[in-house]
Amino acid sequence: MRERVAEAIKSIVEFYRDDNEENPTYKRAHIDQMIEEITNLKTAHFEYVKTTDDSVMSDITMTLRYLQNNREPDLQKIEELWQ
């Protein structure tokens, strides 16, 4: 479990690091967004521990991968993932 959370956080950090290299003028906004995403991951992890539902962590991973691979993510696709 610890490895999955670490990997998700690493993915978030790598995404914003790469984006900062491409768009350095948005660095502060990227940092704020990264903090928000990691906070959301923390909340989801709390729910996982509370419910012992492993699908929560896999959904987080899929969501992060989707966000990493789509410059203009579709909110509807993300919502479908979580249903």
C-alpha cells in the first residue's frame, strides 16, 4: 500500500516538474495544483484505510495517468472512472 501511494505522489510531482520546464511562468500555479492533488490523494487514502477497498487506490492511479497523458482532460471521463 505504501508503495502505491508513493508512486502516485511521484507521478504527480513528475508531471508538474515536466510541465514547469515547458511553462515556467505557471510554476506557482503548478505547485498549488500539485498540493491540491496530493491532498486529494491523502483524502482518498483515508477512505481506503477506512473501507479497505483496494479499488480506490487503483482509481487514483488511473486518474493520475489520465491527467498526465491529457493536456486538456475531460472531466466527464474522470467522473466516469469514479462511478
